[in-house]
Amino acid sequence: MCAVAIVLAACGKEPTGQVVAVVNGEEITQQELNAEIAELPGAPAGDKQAVRRQVLQQIIERRLMSQVAKEDGLDRDPTYIIRERRLKEELLVSMYGAKTADTVRVPDAAGVRKFITENPGRFSERTAYRVDQISFDMPSDPKILKELEADKTLAEVEASLKQFNLGYSKGQNTIDSGNVPPPIMKQILALPAGEPFIIPAQGKIVVSVITGQQPVPVSEQEAGPMAAQVMRAEDLGKLLRKRLDEAKTKANITYQDGFAPVAKKSPTKAATPGS
């Protein structure tokens, strides 16, 4: 009887005031609709009310399919629960980053000029480097990476991968000196011509060799705003890192045997540019 009463109450909801639609008892509010419209790429063109109706239909269809999935029990699936938690955490971290960014000051003109002068590779001497690359998944056996340390050319890296029966892909790409941290770029440019180096890329091992270059300097008019943006991003990164370190210091974290972080060692050839 109680269950029936709840269902009847849900069905009796009316879309009034801040509620623009009700889908099987679930409300969709003006705030939800406005948030969805705000995330559209570019400003909506045409009749605004027509756009609102169209976006509302998209929300309704998504809500309906979500309800169908729940009827199939997917909201109780362990995979769903794990991914839901991760998405919630990522959203909170993203929102916290955006909130913290509002507290990071805009650098003054003198600081911006100093930053531009100290980072020519990002501005006046910015260069696009053409590279040949070999990429492969991180091998399960760390000894394999150790063996790759001796390779001095991309051809030797490829031969080693074949020897260990590791799948890989080859291609060409471009590395922009404006997007690589200056200390890393300095190490790369200090290598003998043709010697491979590694820059981590989303869990892959990517081995590259420079084959050419093209200057792409940034004009003085563009350099100022770009430098200010980079400086604020770096300051934000430092601030977030500081707060994360503080949280780690206060946290009570325990590990099952074998899962604790391994103590950091000095960099090896396989893990740093120049390897």
C-alpha cells in the first residue's frame, strides 16, 4: 500500500514554477536546463525558446534511457558503482580547481615581461620539432625497459621490441617547445643527433627522435596574454599541489601488503628524456 501511495504521489507532480518537466515522477528544473544550455559549444543560434525546447527534449530522452537502464538493474552493477564514484570525484576535483583558480592573482606587467624573457622557447624562440615515434604499452616486466636503455637509435628500439615480442606502433608527430616544460626541452636538445628520448603520454611509452624543426615564434602582442595565462596556470598547479600535500599529511591511509607506493629512486634512463 505504501509503495502504491508513493508511485501515485510521484505521478501527481506538476511542471510548474521552477520545474519545466516531469518524467515518470522525476523533475527537471529550470536550473538543470540552463546549465545544459550553458555547456553548448558556442552561443545557440535562432529562437531562444525553440533552443530551450530542443535541449529539454534531449534531457528528457536521456532521463528516460537512464530510467530504462535502472529498470534493468544497471545502477546496482559493481562497474556502474565504481565509475559513478570516479565521475563524482573528478567533478569535485574539477570544481575545486575552478574555485581555487579564482584566488590566483593576475601577474603584473613586470612579472610577465620577466617570464617571457626567461622562457624564449615558449615565445620568441618557439619551435615545432618534427619527430619519428614508436609507442607501446608499458611492459609488465620492468627488466624490458632496463634492456631498452642501451638502445641509441629508434631502429635499435624497434629491434628490441621485436625481440621481446612487444606490439608497437610507428608514426610521425610534432613537439611544440611552447608546450614542453623548459627543463625537459633543454635535456632533449642536449642529446646527440638521432638519439631517442621519452616523454610520457597517457600510460604509453612513447620514444621519439627529432627529424626536423620549424620556427613558430609568438608575436609580442600575443606573448603577453599567453605568458600571463601560463603563469596563472603554474601558480594554480603549485597551489593545488600544496593543498594535496597538506591533505596527505593529515590523512590516515593504510595499504594492503604490496600496494604501498615504492620509495622514489633517482631517475633512470628509461624514465627521463634522453633515454
